[in-house]
Amino acid sequence: MALAAVTAALLPALPARSAPPPAPAGWSPADAIVVLEPGVAVAPVLQSAGLAGVVHTYHAAFTGFDAVLGPGVRARLDHDPRVAAVLPDGRHPAALLDAVSQDSAVIDNAVRRVGAPASPTAAIDGYDTPVDADIAIVDSGLPSTNPDLNVVGGVDCTGSGTWEDTIGHGTFVAGLAAARDDGRGVVGVAPGARLWAVKVMGSDGSVSDAAYLCGLEWVADHAATIDVANISLGGPGDDSDCGAGAYDAVALEHAAICDMVDAGVVTVASAGNSDEDASAANPAGFPEVIAVSASVDTDGRPGGLGPPASCWPAADDTLATYSDFGPAVAITAPGTCVESTWLGDSYVVASGTSAAAPLVSGAAALVRAVHPGWPVELVRSFLIDTATPGPMSGDHDGYPEPMLDVAGY
């Protein structure tokens, strides 16, 4: 794969949803992904290959497994007519620019700029009554004991043995989507929404194809629980038609994304930080996701009257110069010099489309809290139709994506 990187409730309580099961124990990192021909069962192939070090089996987007393969086993699988492809398990970095430690600010300018303080569903007033929605953070894990985050469970797809975050990227993303409104720390767009840690990023800050596929399949399998999935990861990897007829990592990942969306999970992805067209990116270039570019906001309001950005050379109310762009991008949100949660009950300021995407994920969670039965495409249309029309200053590509605005819902 090519991956870079509340308060008084106004709604009646919905019936409790069943919790996804924990991750299997004892996994170890893979070095290959084995795709089987249609209709072939996994168990006989594993038995004939003499494989014991299987990390994960797949059954949704494709049938197969990932494993550590020695030369002899790899050769046997390459010549096995039941095997469609043996793919390398590549590793790729995530996409968040440098983080800088910061004192907390109760409501960051980014959250103000997208109208969250005016949202009746977010109901930001310093009293914590969580938004009734579930967000999967497909990232580096989440800290189960962070008081700012309502983390309710998770899965480890990295082989680390825990879905706890050890590098901070997932924690940062989660705070922007759903940090609690409890009068301390930062506040997210959908305060207190239930957060699920889908750990696909290793301790080195990279994401393997096997871990990513594991995480996407887990979300699809638990679509009855998960309303929204945030994927603040990305990189090159074009594919069309949901991976039909292709056996490569990008095609398999696109097929897994399609399974998630078809199952009803609103899927939001960062556009990328390469200042290029996002149309050939994975997953932002896939039409099934809501791809988000990053803008600059320094005063929490429109008009371009704020001071220059404090951590990046940029003017207020402009498209970030690092942000990917183009027809694949559906919407924009602030992503420059944004403050959010970090490890150890602390806060940092960072930049990147990784920061913009979870603001949109929080918005989608607000919509699902009010309209739990809305299909994915209706949620997507609502987010775009209620956004402030573009283009904004610095958006030079001819595709004027609008600015997220949750004030009316």
C-alpha cells in the first residue's frame, strides 16, 4: 500500500450497540500477503504450505492471509494453482507534520472555524454528555486512559499485542474528532463520541499493507457498530472499480474500502501533504471516501483577518501550501497549527491534512447521531451541501472544495 500518514444531549438515547470483540492475541508482523483464487479455502493452503506464522486471514475484500514466508514456502506458494498472488508487505509513512508541545486551549481555532460551538448536536457548553456516535480511528492506536477521549475498545493489527497508542498520531487525530467537552483540555467537533482504536501504524510511524488491510476488514466486519472511520494516512496508489480483477496491494485496499462503505461506514481520508493532485492517492483518490484538504485558520472565523500562522509560513483563510488538491477532494477544513490531544494527557500543535480529516469525521458523527439510518452518500452530500462554498484564497486548481460548517446541525 502507499500510505504516508459535550454537553447536554438534545437527542433521545439510541439503543445500545453491541461491542466488537477484542483482537486475537499473539500476532507477529508479516512480510507477505497471499491472495487465493476465488472459492479456495484458506485452511488447506496453510496446511499444505506448513505455515505456522500466520498473522491474519482475510475473507471480505479477498480470501487469503498474511504471514512470514521463508524462501521455500514462498516458492511453493508461487507455484500453487490455488494462489492468485503473493504480494510483498510494503511499509509507508503517515502524514502529519511536526508536532510541538503546547499548553491547552479549550476550543481550538480549527474547531471554531468549522462552527462546532454553534452546533446544537455538539452542544459545546463545558458539560460532558457524549455525542451518540461511534468513530473508528484507523491510525497508531489510542490511549485507553486519556481523560479527554471516550475510548471504548479497539483492535491491534500491528502485532504489538496492544491497541494502545505509543507515538501520538492517533491520539492527536482523535482529539480533533471527539475530545470531550468537560471544561478541561481541548474539545472536538463531536465531543465525547465513542472512539475505537484500529491500530495499523507501527512504532516506527509506518503502516504495512497487511496491517492496513487487517484494520479495514475489522471496520467492515463491525459496521453495525461503527458510524464513521477516519483514515489520516495516505500516499500514491491509483485504482479504479473497487479493485475488480486486480491482484496488488492498492487494489485489495480499495476493495476493502468499498466493503466498509457498502456496509454503511462513512469513510473520511486526509488528502495528503505533497502539494499535488490527490486523484492518484490511496485512499483519498478512491471516490468512495470523503477526501479532505487542509486550510489555514488563525482566528477561528472567516474573512482572512487573522494574523499569520504561528507554526507555518501561511496567511489566514488560505488553502495550505502543503495540501493535496484536485477533483478527488470533497471538502476542506483547517489543518495548519492545530492543537489537539497527545500522549501522557498533554497537548501539541501540529499541521497536515491528518489534522483536517478528523474535523470532517467529527462532523459526520454529528450527522449520524441525529440520523443514524442515513446512508453514506446522503451523509456525504449533507456535509458538502451545508459547507461554505469555495474557492478560498490559494486554491488554484479549479476545483473549489467548500469549507466544512457544522453550525446548523
